[in-house]
Amino acid sequence: MTGSATPEPAGRRPVAVLVGFMGAGKSTVGAALARLLDAPLVDTDAEIVRRAGRPIPQIFVDDGEQAFRDLEAQVVADVLATHTGVVALGGGAVTTAAVREALAGHAVVHLDITPEAGWARVRGSDRPLLRDDDGRGAEQRYRDLHAARRALYRSVTVHHVDATSGDADRLARRIVAVLDADHLEPTAGSPS
């Protein structure tokens, strides 16, 4: 194993769960972290696509956002219960109360990104929530959603990492260091 944060044995929790807004790099950093730890990665968006047999934008069009969020909550619950490696959640997963509740007790890492850097990464993508349905413009919609979700990310976060730089390998090494630091801290009731 290259990294020192060791994935827990089968039947235990994921070693890290990455959350963050669109463009924060959850999938890319998750892949780098999984390589560093020599651990498996589950990207819940990819798992949703696999289970539904359709791309996420098509699920939004065919079934609506609520049906997508319901499927997402089920996938997240299943993955958190069975996966011991790295998990990357979709940017909006934390908007569902059931997902926030399922994240309790997990090593949740918030990949935080400025709205400017995030918008530069996702501009021109086909993300369903960036459609300009209300005339505000996609960039303003991105900024509004970014601001609205900050408190939700904070509510589930154990570790905060600034992901604005976008260097996935450097961010993965930083996450390993943060996870390792957790294992060095004495637990409640243990001698220091």
C-alpha cells in the first residue's frame, strides 16, 4: 500500500467519503486517493448510471429531480454500508436528509472550491442543474446553488480541504495526512 491511511477491514466503513460542489474534483481526487491508498473507489454518480442504465441528465429529464434524489439516497446508503475504500458523492447528494443522516460517523472530507474556480471547471457542461430554466443564467445559478449548499456540506464534514488548486495528487496526499492525523489523536477515555 502506497499511502498510510489503511482502509478498514471488510464489513467496516469507507476509509473516506468525498463531498463537495460541482467542479470540486470529487471523482478525480477520489481516483487519486484510491490509487494512493491502493483501495477501491466507488463514485456514486457512476453507480447511479450503472443501476439506472441511463446518464444522469436523462434521469432528470425522464423522471425529474426528486426521483433522481431518491435513487441517489438509496445508492449512497448501499455504498456506505458495503464499501471499505474511497467513496465520491455527487455534488447534490447532501441536499437529501437521508444522505446527511447516512453520513453520520463517516470520515467525510469536504473538497471546498471557490465559485469562480468551480464555474471555470463546469462551464459548458451538460449538468442538469445548470440549465437556464429561469433566465438567471447558468453562471448565476451555479453561484446561487454553491452558496445555498455550503451549510449542508459543513453539516456533514469531518475534514475540510481547499480543492481550488485542482491538483488531484497533491489533494489526495493532503487527505491521507488528515486521515492519518485522526488515527493519532487519543480517543475519549484513552490515556494521552
